[in-house]
Amino acid sequence: MRRTESHGGRRRGGGTAALAVATVLLPLVAGCGGGQDDSGPDAKGTKATAGRQGGTNNAGQGSGTFPDRGVIVTASCSVPANNPASVTVTGWDPTTWERTVSRTFTVPAEAVVAEADDVASPLVELCADNFPGVGTSEDGPRAVAASRLRQLFDRDFSRMAVVLIDRETEATGVGYVDTNGKLTKLSGEQSEDFGDTPKEENAVFARDGSAVWFTETDSSDHVRIASRSVAGDHAVTEQGGGDGGYMDGADLALAGDPVRGLFGKEVRISPDGRKATAFITWKGYNVADVPQRSALLKAGGVKAARMPFDADCRPYGWVDDRTVLCGPRLGEAKDPKRKNSFWTLDTSRLDGTADTPKGALGDPIIPATDRKNTVRAMSRNGKQMIFASLQGTRLEFFVSAIAPGATPKKITAGGADKALSVGDVLEWR
């Protein structure tokens, strides 16, 4: 089943959301890596040695531990013509914009990395537009990453989840790779019974690194959410499921403690793990309560409050446990005061009515301009943001308080352009 997004989000094949219209060609990031497991995913169930944690043996510049605070973490993908694809995760000092730590993952040959495989994986999105001869985007810089992209990696960025494909049968399974290039396959042997081809996809890591979660969609569009432990025999734990009809383009994100899987579009999890924003077919952008069990974020499937149309909110992320940072839903705000600006929405005030409740919508944060602006990063404490700004073909980056009437300050450090122009921003700790 081919999966594309049709609601303003980035399609798997390339373009970012329509937040900027000028063409910006950005450099690719070269990567390096170690060896890889030569066996295909049809050799599933073989017990491979788990990847070493920490990644301190990686030969990349500044390899080591990611600080708990004072770092912006980015991920970029390189897909050279004649070498294995690689993913580089880098920590940047947001005051000096110097690179402080970096780790590189070599993508195994059997891993799904391109849309042509027609298999859902956050890695496909991360590597979109990085194939030889293709610019990073036709629509400008990417917005701050949705939750699933951060969840490609475990807590300390020592392992990366992958979806593996058997090129002959097109069966897919899940596994992970460490910074030494060691691939660990988690999926079991394909059944000899006559039935559907295994289609485990949307591989993401539990925050503590104990399991890789995934989804599987059968021929009747039923979606199961499950996980495989990285320890022992990697047996499957069923987590939930439901009818996946009208959910083309949905992905898996994890929320809460204990962890639950949410299958939906553009899912962004609140800091306390109790709420999520998502695009729901026929309802637009919604704020959903994270249910007690893994679930599909669809109309009638979970308790959700629709963001009123007059709030004009495309959610970039959560400022705190109840407040969402918004930008124009369709790229052009109807309110002249909000043109190419940002504002907040207090989701605790949403009452299910068609109009935005009084006091729920914040005033514009930055002045209205004709620039095309995209939020690239939000600080963990919700007090600051970094946004990319296109003026014609000139790309600049600014830092601003997340408060009405803030004055953006241009980031002039040379390293900022290198850090923020390519790939996705996963975290600002």
C-alpha cells in the first residue's frame, strides 16, 4: 500500500511542508562508518550480538557523550552514489555553534532508506532529498522534527532503529545498528504458511533503548502496533491496533510512561507524555489525549479536541504540557498581524466548539513580514526558539523568545549555518 501525505505535511519522497516557497540548494553531509552484517532480512531470528552502547569508539570528530543540557542535536543523512548511506548525529553548542560531539551510523545495505521501497520508516524521511543530484528541499528548511524522528535513536544516540527488507520477497523486519556498524536483527523467520508477506515497518526506539517498536499493516488495512525487545529472543509483544483505513501517510510515535505507541500523522508528543498533536483525516489538526493503550489517532478512535479553524494553527511543537507553538496552517495567515509570524495556543482551553475560546490564542511572537519563516528548534524549557528565515533566496537564522512581541536576534556565528541548514533538529536540550 503506497503511503503519501496530502494534508500539508512532508511527503515521503521529498518536499517539506509548504512553509517557504523559494528554492534553496543545500550541501550534503559526508559520512563514514564501519562494517555491516552481510546476511539479508530473510535470515531473521539469528541472534546477533547487541550493539555496544555509548559509541565512544566512533572515529567521528568529538565522539563521546551528549551533554544533558546546553546542546542542540541534529541528524543528517548522506546517500553517496557509490558508498553506503550514513547518518550523522551531531551536538552543537548553541552559544558558540561549535561542534561538541558527533556520531555516525552506517546504514546497512538491506535497510529501507528510499521511498522507492514503498515501506514506511522515519529513516526514509531523514534521508529524503539527499540522493546524488538532489537539493535538500524545494521548499526551504525543514521544520523542527516530529517525535518519530527523534525516536529513531535511543536515549544517548548510541543505536539507530532500521527497517530491513528482503529484496526478493519484499518482506520487511526491524532491527538496529550501532555506531561501529554492527547490525542486530530483531525480527523472526518468515512463516512457511500461505499468508501475507511480513511488513514490519515504522521502526522506532523506546526511550530507554529496551525495545524497538513497529507497525504492521495486513491486506485488509488492519494495523497492529507491537514491539521487540533488544534482549533475549526478541519475541514480539503486542501493544494495540485497529483499522488503518484512510490513514495513508501515518507513522508511529511513542508517548508516556509506561510507553504507548500512537499511529498517526505529524504526531508531536507533549513534554509530560499525556497529550499529542496530530493531523486527523476529516478533522484537521487535533489535540488528543494519550490513551492508556497504544492506539490509532483517527476520527472516532481517541479522545481529541479539534483545533478551531480560526486559530489557524499548524503545530510546531509543545511549549509546555498544555501550550502548542503555532504557525500559519496553510503557509499564509489570514490575519495581517500574523503574516509569517508564530503564536501559541493554550490547548487546555479547547472546548470542542468551532471557535477559539477566549484567551486560548496568544498574540503574534515576531513582527509580521514578507519573509518565509520556519521553526527549526525549540528549547526544552519552552522559552526560546530558532527559526529559519528566507528573504528571496537569502537564508538566515534567528533566535527569539517564545513570547508575544519578541525581537528576533540574528545568529551570526559561522557554525550556525552549517548546523541548521541540513537535516533535522532532533533536540535542544
